[in-house]
Amino acid sequence: MKQILLAGLVTLGLVSSADAGMVTRFTVVDSSNTSWVARGYKDYMVTPSDGWTFTPSRNFDNGIGFEITGPALSGTSVDRWFLNFAAPFDALIAPGVYNDFQRFPFQDTDRPGLEFGSTGRLDNTASGFFEVLEVTYGTTGEVLTFAANFTHYGEQDLNNYAIVEVRYNATAAVPEPSTFALLGIGGIALVGYGWRRKRQQAA
């Protein structure tokens, strides 16, 4: 029931507004000061117009990876972000909500995986959830378009959160950053509640 509530909360935020035309960008909407990878960045965004290159790929779990590189923005030190998304059972990534991921490539077979790293930084373990809004593939499996949002808890600690968007040639509906941030915080509260209940039941 809690996963259904969480999925509904995320989905609600993803249809709040729409972009006209193709969009390529990477955005850290919000992150805690203790997020090792996101470094406490808020309202941080890089695009091709900032000199950044977005390189999609297909990873060995039949998922999707991205290398995002460019000159560090003023006041920051990051010149590289890297991502990997994977569906349970090595399924093809498709639009939908993927709850309770583990850090790629160490996820269990029946769990989604996500890797989120930046220049010189990557957590040993991670958890959270992501939603793929849009993805299309070419005739040889190459990634043509992609849009996803995710909330990442570094080292599986709810205090180490990052709320992130990635768009690549995307046309999907995109939430306003402030709306998505609020929904992500709500998701943190719901996940935290679920984990506390699991611990109490196990005890």
C-alpha cells in the first residue's frame, strides 16, 4: 500500500506542466548538504548550451546509461555526472515507476538498479525510486529520447537525498522544479515511514 501511495505521489508531480519541443538537460532540483554525490546543490542545471555533452549508452543489464560532461559551472567543481538505470530481471527500460532500487550494478535480480555519480564521487550503496517518463530506441537499440526523475538516498540514508531530473531529446511532461522538490520531500517521508515499520515488524 505504501509503495502504491509513493508511486502515485511521484506520478502526480510529473504531469504538472509541459515543455514544448525537444529538451536536453540535467538538473539537481534539490539535495541535502550530506549528499556525497550531489554535494548540496540546489536548482543546479547543465545543458548543451552550457558546453555540456550528453552521451547515452546501453548498459550490460539491458538498461540505459549516461555520461554528462562539460565545464564546471561558476561556484561548483563538477565536470562530470554519470548515470545508469536498470529494470528488474534485465527487462528493457520502459516508461513507469521503479520503486526501491539498489545501487547499479549490484542490485538483486528482482530489483531496479540506479547508479548516480559525479566527478570523483560515488556512494557504496544507494536506494530510492525513479520514474521514466519517456524513452525511445533506434533500430539497433540505441537511445533516441529519454526523460526520467529520481530521488537518490546515498548509503541508503534518508538524510543523504538528491532529487534529480535528466532529459535527453525529450518531449515528455516536466514538473516545475519547486513542485517536484516538494513531492520528493513527501516521498522521503513516506519511504522513511515504510522503513521504520519494517524495522519494527522485524524486531
